[in-house]
Amino acid sequence: MQDLVWEESLSIEVPEIDEEHCRLIDLFNILCRSAENGDTNDHIEVAMEELISCTLRHFRHEERLMLKYDYEGLAEHKSEHEELLASAKALQQKLLQEGKRVLSEHIPFLRNWLIGHILAADKILGSYLCKAIPRSFECSLSGGEALKRGGTIFNHSPGSIVQ
Ligand SMILES: [Fe+2]
Ligand SMILES: [Fe+2]
């Protein structure tokens, strides 16, 4: 399966959040490649755990920003985070019980899980934060530019991630 690629249309114009989204996409790709390459269940479980723990840290980061900048949609956004985490943990549990076959069946679900939230709730949050955060913060930078400046390595191969 083609890797997900971080591209400008996914930027929420908040560089520190874009960077974390980019990392989550990398972890998703690692997990999918691991399943495709026939890696052991242990290997795949570690990749899944890494995706979930990184997602948890990322969600907490967004929630701290929402709180700090009095975002009205905090409760709704947070509850969406909780639902996303619960569904990922349910998949992780299934993976532990039934093995890697489960993962290949659920890749489209995980893909939507990751991208759907960024394109909807996180985009709305991003436009709010860009107005709320003091100008010294680099909101005006495009996500891609911010990532380059931050030194994060990510895949620039062509193709849209939105199916
Ligand atoms: Fe979010
Ligand atoms: Fe996010």
C-alpha cells in the first residue's frame, strides 16, 4: 500500500502541531509496512503501541493549548480525542488476541482515524490558535516550511493522502 504523505493541505498552520501530525503519519506508515512485510506479531505490536502512545502525548498537547488559549470547543474536541483513543486501543486489543491479520483488515479504518480528525477538528482548532497565539509564534509559516526549519525528516513523495 502507498505510504501516507504529509502535504500542505494537512497543515493546520501551527508548526508544533504540524510536526506532531507528521510524526504520527510516519508511525502509521511504519506500522503498515510492518504488516505488509510479514513482520512478527511482536514487532507489529510494538509499532502499534508507539503509534498509540505518541497519539496520546499529541492529544494532551493539543488539549493544553486549547485550555491555555480558552478554546470554546475544548470539551467537544477532547471527547473526540477520547473516542479516537478508545477505538485505537480496541484495535490494539484485537491485534493482541488475534494477531497481525486483524491489522491488514483495519488499515483503511486507521487511515481515516488519523487523517479525518486532522482535516476536520484540528483544522478548526488551528485557525483559532493562529488568531489567539501571540504573533511571535510562527503561525504564518506554512506547515512544510516549519517542518523543514524544525529539521524533521519526512517523505515528500508525490500523491495525495486523501482517498
Ligand atoms: Fe485534535
Ligand atoms: Fe491533532
